[in-house]
Amino acid sequence: MRTIHSIFLAICATVVSGAGSSILAQACSDPSACNYQPNAGPYCVETEVMQVHTDGVLAGMTTYRVYFIADTSSDLVSAVFGDADYPLTVTTTTSFYQNEFGAATPNAINPILYGFAPELAFDSWVTLGIEQEPSATAGEGLVGLVSDEAQDWGLSFEAGGDIVINTSVGGAWFSTNDQSNGVPDVTGRVLLGQFTTDGELGGMINLSVFPGGQLGGSGELVTYAIGEVCQCLYPTTYFVDADGDGYGTTPVLLCEPGEGYATTGGDCNDNTAVAYPGNPSDVVGDGIDGNCDGQETCYRDIDNDGYRNADTTDFIGSPFNLDCAEFGEAYGYQPFDCDDTNPDLTVPDENGNCDPDVTSATEGCGDPGACNYDPEAIPEAENCEYLTCQGCPNPAACNYDPDAQILAPLVCDFTTCAGCTDPAATNYSATVVIADDSECVYAGLLAIAPVTVHFEDNAGPAMTYTNEVYALLPPDAIRLKRVVGVKGGDVTLRVEPFDAFHQSATCDGWNPHDMAVTTAFNGTEYTNLDCLSDSWFTIGGSVGSGPDLAAIGFDGEALSEMSAFDSELLAAEGDSLGWEIEGDTGGEPSNHCLELLGRPGCAHSVRIARVTLALGQSFSFQAGLTYTVGGEGERSVAGFDITDDSSTFSDSGGGGEADSDDAIITDGVSNTIYGCLNPVACNYDASANADSGWCDYDSCQGCTYQDADNYDEASTVDDGTCTFSVTSDCPFDSTGDGLIGASDLVDFLSQFDSSCE
């Protein structure tokens, strides 16, 4: 029976413009890159943009070519194939262009035909190495196609449809090993196909590759996604852009900036979008340096009476103070002065006269720009105040004041009411006014419920306090499966009291599942108050309830005294540490907003611990969370370090409450998804980009071939134990699975043109 050496490479490819302009590329193995793949291999696939069509019948379409990138010039590709175990897809969101003179392969294309059918050069086809009829002198041969009778992918492709090969028999396009088709060209590439479409190209392909051209066995199975990036991509400098004007302030290195960041810095005022370098529409007299040249242009107020010169073009520069409130300066909203040489003459009377009305003057504030302006008063600066009627004029700000008399853009606040508005995020908040989805977190968070203080021996020892710790899960999580840490890894478990956790003498144990809610004394049942304040770990349980838990990496009996559960003990134990649910139920998120005072994410949370300490002491709790996602298997995320308020004291009962500021991801990366990265494992997580250290290799092992005598429909990974009644009646079944399919073809290609002993 054949053995497939499976090398699942990083999903990779690169898009370059212009035929022949690409360079030899490999999957990214640099840990400092944004697209680092820890299991990156020596090969890759790139998708090259051959031509963007702007006119004729192909207007709006793009022609792509897909290439295999070899490691050495002697590597050999024998087949591109798919079956039920290794599905193959080449898809578009619309349809593929198929020329009437073309076919599913370029076997019969003669370039002479391009003269009267120029669009034939952009026909969609699959290949190995050749782009026209093969040259015998170059050792080339025809590209062969095979398909399942029940899934004629070639016919579907020629009709403009997707290529889908996923049956048990499978299909492939190939060249035999006596041909030069699968040998890399001078650029180190092997052409795999040409595709013209006005849609988005995608898919996943499998190749049989012989490193160094060494035939034998079935070669190495390599799997790639179409359209991703091969070369390493590194963080780029962006600038924090709070006002969205395209110019930022603080530089940061980011892989995917999202909203709230700009590619250009130099913003002198990130609180308003009307101020940015070179702004051609800098508003005169608004008190804002709109073009960031270090000064503001104000209207002139020669007599400094708070009324600007009637000449609308009479401006004055304000290079030191940008508020247009210095001597001789006026804002644009201030009224015209009927005589700007006399501070006693301001606005004309009802008859248009500019005479002072000295009889009605008082000693009040005569500055129309002041909050306490008195139109009957003689201007007296010391009687004016300018603070109580100041306000933010920006409707997009948290503190926008539509009734403000004095517009003060510098007091605008864009942060206190900002937050995550994506309902799919863990920290989504319906009360957010300004959307700042760059703050959204799609991983698990930890939260500590408000403290319960025990002054007397009621539900716990006197002068102690009790906290409950909750895991806040993303909305797509359906079950919290384990609380875990990997020693030396990014997923950390760390539970540390300042001194020691309280442990009840009557409720000995680290898991509350078997604790008694009541206790008997002299024949009478009493509530076991001491148990209610005991310290323990759980996944969704409480005293006398919850799922059975299994200890991971430590002796559960040794932790009956929870005061021993600290970093020193964990450091002395196994590589993986924590606790998990033993059965198939439990750990389902529920609404704990009452306990967590409505903090974002509380409606989808699971209790994971309860701790009791003496007043004045504190603790820290950090944990990795592994949860299941519908249709995606398991996902693991790094823990968040949450420390309660150490200022807890008896006369207030405060402290112990975690807010959003407590949720700091240890490694500073919010889009890290931890999971099993080994494709041969039962719990392999294709969406993960960091290793959680948890891979299961046993639960899904068994016979996966439906035609086998001992087929196990619950198994997803074949363990080689299949037995078949059909033997001699299936002479071409080289894999022994009872079917003659694409995998048998790959075996045949590896032996083709070999001499028999």
C-alpha cells in the first residue's frame, strides 16, 4: 500500500504584474513578518496578473496565470489532482472566459491562430508547463486529463464553470515523467494554468512533487491556496489618525491598519478634520491652523472692541496664538464694526448711524464675544468672562455643544464615547457614540465580577472578600472546552495570590462539582456557607454543579489546597497546564451581565474560577482559553492579564472589578488565533496562526474508505487498517482502498517510464 508523504505548506502565493516580472519566491518563514508561517516549506504557488483587459469583448476581465515555484531547478511536478481526501477547487465569483477555438488544455493551441482569433491567447485552460501545442524537440508532451464519470470537471470548466474535484474517485491533469513539462523553467517556475475572468479568482490545489526529480513512491503531496502571498510582508509605518483627515500623528508599525490610521504623518491637530498639512481650504478666522503652517490667519480688529473690520479681505497673521483672540485679531463669526478706529463705535443703530449711545452704557461686559456680553455696557475687559459658554463645535465629537457661544475646537473630545460597534466582537458596546472598530477584540477576554466583602463570619471568613472570574467569549463560540497554558509558549496560565487563597476545611477540592451545598448538624440541614466562599476552578459550574473536570499537567489531588496553586507549582509541572471538561457537554456561554455589571461581552460568558482572599490582598489571573466554534472546530486564544484592585478596604467594600483597561493582551496582538497547526491531527485548525500546543491524534483515527469492510464513518483520518473484500478484481487499485482514482494515477505517474527488473 502506498504511503503519501504529506507536506502541508503555508497557504501562499504572490500577485505580480507583467509577464515574466516575478522572481523566485517561497513561503514566509521569517517570524518578524506579518505573514509568518511556522510550518513554511520550500515551495510555493504564485498567481500572476498577465493582462488587465480594458476594451473589446474581454473588457473588464483579467487574465491570470498560476505557477508552481520550485526549490531547485531539478524539482519535478507530475500532477495536479484532487479527490475526497484532498479536494481541488479553482473558482471565480462570476465565470471563466472560454474561447470557441480553445479547450480545457493548451494541447492544440497554435499561435498562428491568434491572427484571426486574438482572444484565443487569453482562453482559460489548465496545464503542466506548456502554453501551446507541445514541442517534441524540447521533450514536451500532451497534458492529460482524468475525471470521475460522475464529476466531469473538464466539461464544466469548458462551459465557464468552476473546477471542482472532490469525489472518492477524483481527477487530475498531469504529464508523464518521460516529458519535460513538469521541470521548472529558467525562472524556477512550472505553469499550472491560465484563467480569464471578471470575477475574483480563488481555490485550493494539490500537487505531486518529486524533490530533486528523484522518482519513487508518490512524491510529496503539497497543497496551496490560489491568490495568497508568498514573499514575506513586514509591518508598515502608519500614523494614528483620530479625525480621519488622512494625516496622522503618532507613528506605529502595523500589518493591517484598518480604520483610524493614515499613511502620512504631520497632522498638527488630530482633533479636527479641517486641519492637515497643505490644506488648500484653510478657513480664515476659525481659530484653527487649517494648513498646519504654524499660524492662523485672523480678521483684523483695529480698535480691539470685539468687532471685526468691515473689509472682508483685511487679514492679520497670528503666528504665536492660533485663537484669533489676541490684540487686533477677530474671529470670522464676529460682527462687522461700523468704525474700526473707535472702540466706542461698534454696530450701526436702527437708522444706520454709527454714533455711540453713551447714555445707556453701564460698567458690564461690552465684548460681544464674551459669555456675559451686555449690549448696553461700555467694553470693560475685566468684567468679561469667556469660559462658561465655550463648547465643542464638531458634531462628530463626544462633547459636541450645538448651543456653544464660543466655539473651541481644542476642547473637542473624540475618545470617551468611542468604542467597538461590531456586534461580532467580544467587547461590542451598544452605547458607543463614535465607532472606533480598531479597538474591537475578537478573542476571549477575562473579567472579574465585583467583589463581595465579608466583614463577619456569614458566607465566609471575617475580613475577607470573594471574586468570581469569567471568560468572555466571541459571539461565534459555542462552548468553552478548557482553560490552559503552555509553558514557554504564548498561551499562558498564571494564577497568583498576593499571599494565599482561602480554602474551606469542609469543602476541600479545586473543582466545585462535588462540593455539598448543604451540611447536616444534629440532624438538621444547613446551607454550607463556608463552601460558598471557597476558592476553586471550574468551567461554567458552581458549588454542587457544573461539568466534570480533568486536571491537565498537574496532580488534582495535590491541589486540594488551592493556596498551593501558584506560579512555582506550575513551573515544576508539565508543559501543558490547566483544566478541561471531560464530557461532551458543559461550558456553554450564557448571560452574566448582572454579575459583571453589563460590561461589554458579559452576555456570552462562562464562569471559570472563584477566589477568596483577606482584605487588602490582591491576586492576578491569566489564562489561555480553548473554545469551539460552529463548523470550525477548536480555537485557542492567549490569556489576558487581569489583576484586581489591591486597594480593597473594609469601609468601602470597593475594588475587585475588572474593566476594559484590564484587558491587555500579553503579546500585544489581538488577531492571534491559537490552535493545532498540524494538518494530520484530528483537531487541526486551519484558521489558527499560532500553535496552542494542543493536538489530538487519536480520536479521529480509523478506516475512512466507504468501500472497506471496516469503514468507520466517525473517523476523519485513515490509520491504514482498512480491509477490502475486492483484491484481484481491482488490478489498478495501487492504494488498496477499493477504488481506482486520482491517488492511483499519482502512483502510476511516479513509476511511468521506469524499467522493470
